[in-house]
Amino acid sequence: MRRTQRHGRHRAAVRTTSAAVAAALVVVGTVAAAPSRPAAPVRHTSADAGPERAAAGPSFRLADIQMKDGVVLKANVFSPAPGSPGADAHGRYPVIVQPASWGQNDLEYVLQGKQLAVAGYVVVTYTVRGFWLSGGEVDVAGPKDVADISTVIDWTVARTPADPQRIGMTGLSLGGGLTLLGAAADPRIKAVAAMSGWGDLVDSLYSGETRHLQAVAALTAVQTPTGRQSAEFRRMLANLFADRDTPDVIRWARTRSPGAYVDRINANGTAVFLAGAWGDSIFNPSQITAFYQKLAGPKRIEMRPGDHATQEVSGLLGLDNATWASALRWFDEHLRGSGTSRPPVELEVRPTGAHESYPSWQAVSSRTERLRLGRADAFGTGPLGGGATVGTGWRTSVVGGLNSGADGGITELSGLLDQFIKLPPVVAVPLLPRWAAAVWQSKPYAATQHIRGVVRLHTTVTSSAPQGTVIGHLYDVNALGVGKLISHAPQSWTGRTPGRAFPLDISLFATAYDLPAGHRLALVLDTQDPLYGGRTPLGSKVSFGSPNDDPSEVALPLR
């Protein structure tokens, strides 16, 4: 493990103000240099959509690309200037295909497309079907979207100086998910860079058997003015919000999950680069780290503080950006055979900003400490707990359906604040109402605790209702009792016998966090969070307790 400290087309519609960018960040992390409402730009109607615009450096043109079902997608094409390095003996260049992110259009990658063309790549960026001026209806990375990828590649190989043996894909958010699905569907794709994408859409929408309603609402708000819903998508949204026909929603989401086709990606030997954020409130970090571990070919993952797509947005504005720079190095290595390999795993640690490199995800944590939960407000005895003596047969009860004040934050905003000012969701732990939240705390730690990976909780629950939801929160608590959220996750259940105890396991979202010496850990369990569609009836009783043969404990992964 290496650890170091961080230092430090041509349409009027392209012009985006900083205020518009900030507003888009708050709504959803698919920020792009795009107008806030569809414009009506002048476009050519032929397949080639007009001549290339002569200019110093790369050439640029607009394109209309017809899909096999007749739908036309709007696209931009960048080609390297003649004589640019990277061409083969026939004058062909490696190509990068870029599908736009959710709610955005082909203008999103204009500045990145130009930079990639300067670096010697043919670049084709396109608006995904159903959005803006592209035809069709929103398919949400379904079979039509995936088939479109291959058609765009066919068109690119036929109508640009693209080398058919050196094809790559990159994208952000929806574009990132499509990039991974394309790697599974089309063996011509040799390398991909998926930014703020997903490996498991089921886990993104429904982790812990709990609906991620605030995230879905944010995505819907972005899609409504920019895209046209298909009947299938409309039905799935209605089912999600109404909490009905869950198996149908899961089936729909699974067909759109790259993890369901990881064997094809591995068989194709595609080189996969993944970039994500610890606070991603749309596609949680655990699902992308789990997907990474299933990959068998060349792979790399970078995880940083932030929320959905907030790490990459400065690159869309043409500014220096670590994630986009890493993606270019990845393509240089796997499409051009240049550059040097780097360790497969790179983590930026919260809140210090330190960078760590590892040879594998398994190496991220080297040991696990187990903290027994005894009476409320203290961890049990153990190497790190230092709390009161472990009780047996104890039980702590809360009133269900109440928001205790401990929650996962606000979609897009909380992770953004953590990224830029190191301010995740905060609570005053001593003031949390004990009728709505069960709280356990450790004694202050004498040394820094390097938490790496997935924190897991096991406990026993007794509920007065057959269904419910528990949200687990882990806090870094300073001497004043102010707790900063390290990680959290929901877990729901249905069909339980009221009054009968049952085991409950909660896996918090993956993180890399350094708990400073002198600080405490606090575990908070409650039953309601604005981020999620919980199932705990208001006024029900939920108890946490450990029979003698099934102790409650927190498994803490440490470096």
C-alpha cells in the first residue's frame, strides 16, 4: 500500500453560467455544460449532417445517427488534426464513444471531446434516445439503449478515421452505466471508463430492500423537462413510489445492471476503469466496489469524497480534473499502449484527503475489530470499544416512524459539502431523542482508527408490526458531542410475526475514513430517513436486543 498526502455545435446554447451549474448540482449530479431547456439549434438532416468545420487543431462536426429502428440520435464528432500522433499505418485513430448522462445532451462533453481529440482520439458524443432532440423514448439503459451503442460504433467506424481495433467508451452517470453495458454487449470495445455509474441498478434503487425515493425523485425531476418517458418507465416509477409490484421493478432493474453481465465483460477481456464517490446518493459506493471485485480482466477503481458526479463536473467545464485525467491515462494505456500501469485501487480518505493505493480491494482492510453492543449509550468491552460490561438479555426500544434527526443527508447536496468543505451530515449525539433513536458510543480512542471498507452490524429486532425499516448510522464524535456521519445504510423487512425476535444485519455503505485520536465512534439506529421510503408504521414499537446466544455487534474493517 502506498500512501501520500494530497497537494494541492458552436451554438450559443453551449454557454453555461456558473449559477446554472450550481443549480444542476443541487438537483442531480449529472451536471453538464448544457442549456437549462431544449434549444432549437440549426442541424443538418443528412446522415453526415454537413461538412467538417475547418479550424486549427481537431475538426468538429454535427451528426445525425440513425438507429436500426429508425430513431435518430443527435451527436458531435471530433477528429484529430491530420498528422496528430496516435494514427496507425492507415491514418486511423483510436476512438472514444461518449453517451450523454441522464437528462443531458451531446453538448455535455464538448470541452472534453476537444481535449481528447487533441490527444489523438476520434470522439463521438451523442444524446441518448428519448432525451432532448434525439428521437425515441427514455429506455433507462435498457435493450434499445444498449443496441444503440453498437450502431453508433458501426457508424463511427464507417464515417470517421476510426481504428476498429481500438475502440473505447466513457460516460458519466447514465453514460457510465451504458459504458459498462456496452462493454458486455459489444466485444469490439477494448477499454471503458465509467464515471459515477452503476454496477447494480437493483442495489442502487433498492439496497437493503428499501426504496431510495429521494434519489428517484431527483432523477425524475431532471428527466421530466428533458426527456420522454416510455410506458414501461412510467409504470416502474409508479410502482416504486407506490411500493407495489416490487418483483417486477427488480426484474426491470436487473436487466439494466452491468453486474448481471459481468461474465461477458470478463470474456471480452475489456479493460475497465471505475470512478465513484463515497457519498454518491444516486448510485451508492458499495454497489460499484462490489462490481469491481467481480471483474477478472484489467481493472482500476478510484474512490473520492463527493456526491453523484460532483467529482467529474470541473472536467466538463474544461478545467483540470483528476478523474478525467485518469480516464485519459487508462485509454492511453489500453488503446495506444503508452503510459505506465498504476496500482488497481486508489482511495482518497475522508476527511484528511490522503491518497492510498492498493494492489486489490481485498487489501484495503487488513483486520476486523468486533464491537459488542451492550446497554444503550456504550459499546461493550473489546479491543476498541472500552465501554461498559456487555449485558445479556438487554433490550433497547424506540418509537417507530419518527425522524430522530440522524439521517443520511440530502441527495446531491450532502456529498458535495463533504467534498468541498469536509462537512458531511452532522448531529449533536447527546441531544438525539432516545425515544426515537438507539445510541451506542465508544470511549475516546487513543490512536487514529483507519476505517476502510464496509462496516457491518448484526443485531436482533423485535417489532410490534410485521414490517419495518431500520437505518444504521456510524458517526465520528468529537469532544463536544458533535457527530459527523461516516457511513449509513437502510435495511427493511416484511412478513415478520409481531412480538417475535428475528436477526437483522445491516451493511453500511463502503467508505475510507480516518477517525482522529481522541474522538469516539457512535452507532445510531432509527426507523425513518427522508432519503428512503421506510416501512415502519408510525407509533409502532421497535426493540433492539441480544439474546445470550446471538450477541449484537459491529464489525469494523480497519487498515
